Amino acid sequence: MNNSLAGMEKVVIVDEANRVTGSASRSEMRRHNLIHRATYVLVFNSQGNLFVHKRTACKDLYPGHYDVAAGGVVLAGERYEEGAKRELEEELGISGTRLTKSFDFYHQSRHNRVWGRVFSCIHDGPVRLQKEEVEHGCFMEIGQILRMMGTHPFTPDGVLVLRRYLDSHGA
């Protein structure tokens, strides 16, 4: 989806307790830093490697950063699970994969206030990158990703997601 169309999408808006209060266009949500919902899908292969991708320079949030999760905003009228499946298909071309819910969390930064739901899946098939959103990506070992986080810019919410996921899974 091009950036002008993405800015017109209606995003679900929530309060501090993650209760739906309405909807707004993506551009309005960003402009006013409204609390919204987003999905995060950690894509592992059967060897336990995690798919990491670099966001394109034209992304409205964290352009050019690396990310450990596919995902994005939950649209108005959409459930987290629906948004996660839609985003996984759009960004990585993955469909029909079973998603496992991991946890919900709240993240706040200067330009982003979000209630996120984290999912994981195992995928060994092909990955088809959405050129508007993903510059490149590959499966990597967790230790390699953690080392890379010290030398490359990663999305702060993605870092939080990975660390919490690893803590909850005894890794």
C-alpha cells in the first residue's frame, strides 16, 4: 500500500486500559500520538531462527530500522488476530500459518503509544517481501540478533517484544 493510502486507513483507537474509544485515520493517529492497537508476529523457522527485516526509509515510524516482528496497526472493526494475519500476508507473503498468542503489552515513546499483542509462528516456506515496507530480511540465530541490536538501529517496541518473549520462554 502506498503511503498516501496508508495514511487514510482507519485505525482502532483505545484508552490507557486498551478499551476501544473510536477510530481515526493513520495520519491523524500519528499526528496526535493517539493510543492505538498493533500486532507483532515473531516468525521462526523450524530450526529456531527468527526472521529479521529492515524497514524501508519511507515508513512513518522508525524508518530504516531493523525489526524482529512483522505486524502493524489494527484497523477499525478488526480483531488483533485478523490484523496479525493481514499484516503477515502483506509484509512477508505468509498465509495459512498457525499463530500462537504470546502476550499483550503497552509501549509508549515520544512518537508512539500502542497496545500490542504478540504472536509467534513457525514458517519454513518462502517469504515474499512487500517492497513498500520491507527493504530486506532473513532468518537469523537469536544470539546473532541480540549482538546486532548493539550495533544497528532496531525498533524500540520490537526490542521490548523480543526480550519479553525470550524471558517468558526461558531463553
